[in-house]
Amino acid sequence: MQANASEGQVIANTDVGEKVNIDIVDANRGITNENNGEFVVRRDGTYGVIAAPQAGRLDQEAGAADFRCWIRVNGGNVANSNVLLNVLPTADGGVKDVIISQGFIPLQAGDRVTVVMATNNAQAQVGTQALNPTSVEPLVPGIIFSMWELCCDEDRHHGGRPC
């Protein structure tokens, strides 16, 4: 699965995890995107997951803020998946950066994977930002999300299921 967000999303509440909306699917095999960002797996396995949000802030007057991003499975937080970016106010419109949450997660058929974000200062209007740098460049998505099932040659050559 390769998916991304065509629009940015501001975090509404301080210290409350909110699902990141992901509305465009570029490629897909064995994973579906339901409700703009709930990724449902078709079969049991171990999956690689990479969430790469373009984080920033809109309000430069609201003081320091952070952007946090992590993975949930079936509504529960995945251990050690949280990443944090300090998004300090600046005179020129603030810092924008991509941070990466990634890992390998054992999943069962029907499990739902979501990307979640939070901030310690919702007044700063922190969140993901989708940008169009110029009319001839592609979109900088609010997030790029990749997910795939892991397999190995041993599985394919010794009676295991194919990748």
C-alpha cells in the first residue's frame, strides 16, 4: 500500500490523539484504505509500516508546540512507535519537516492500522501540511504512508504462501 494525503490537517485538541486523514491510494495489494486512513489487512502476517507526515504550524504567535505521530492497531497504541518534532514559531512562517514513524507489526486478517497525531499546544494550529511548491512540481503530501506484508524466499520455496 502506498497512500498519501492531498490536504493538510490541523490538530483540534491539546494532547488528544487524532487520526490522520489519508485520502489518496497510489498502489495497493492486500490492504484496503477505509474511512480515509484506516488500513485493513486481508491476511495474517508481519507488516512493514512507514508513516511520514509533513509537519508544521499555522499560528506563529501561540508559543512553542510539538507535533507527535504514532501508529495504532484496532484503536490501541503500538509500543515505541511515537515520534516528536518541536515546531517552534518563527518570523518567516515556521518550521516544516518530515518525521518518520516506522516499524514491523504482526497483524491478523481484519486488523485496522491508523496513523495518529497530537500536539501539546492546539492554539498553535499544529498538524500535517500539504503544499504545492510550484505549478510544475508534484504535491508535497500532508503524509506519505507505506505498508506491506513481509515475506522471504524461504516462505515461497518451502510451501509457504507467496508474497
